[in-house]
Amino acid sequence: MDFSEKDIAEMKTQIAKKLIKQYDLEEKLQVIKDEYKEKINPLKKEIKEHLKNVRLGFEDVQMMVHNIPDEDKGVVEFYDDEGTKVGERKMDRSEKASIKFPK
């Protein structure tokens, strides 16, 4: 079945209308996706941070601390400004006192 020029022109008009409708719907969909991304991305960041903390077993926080050496234990303890112990590590050689000989 051959189409007449009028039929072809009508089909082209219908295609153009449907393409415009498709474009409008896709544009609305993109706006909705963007709105949900704004809500989801902060959650993704929080989840990623919590997973990292669970995997490592601690939370990595930058803060000013006071280093207090404990010669008996052989560690350097870290205290925040409020006096709360926030961590410790082994002393390195340069921090250890020289060898003490008994008298």
C-alpha cells in the first residue's frame, strides 16, 4: 500500500508532535531525577563514611591534641583540650629516654 503525499505529510506532523511530547516528558523526568539525586547524594556520602569507619574500626578526625609521653607503658597518649584521652601510639626511638641503669 502506497501512501499519498497527504498521508505522508500527516504522518510527519504526528511524528513531530510525538517527538515534542517525548522531549517534554524526558525533560520532566530529568528534573525529577535531579531532585532525587539531591536527596540521595548526601545519604550516599554518609553511608560511605559509616562503611569506612566500620571497616577501619575507628573514625578518623582531625583535631588539636596534646601529646603526653608515658615512659612506663612506652606510649605517647593523645588528649584533647578538655583532657579526654583520644588515642595513643607506641613511642619511637627518638622519644624514648636513654637507657637507665639501676643504682
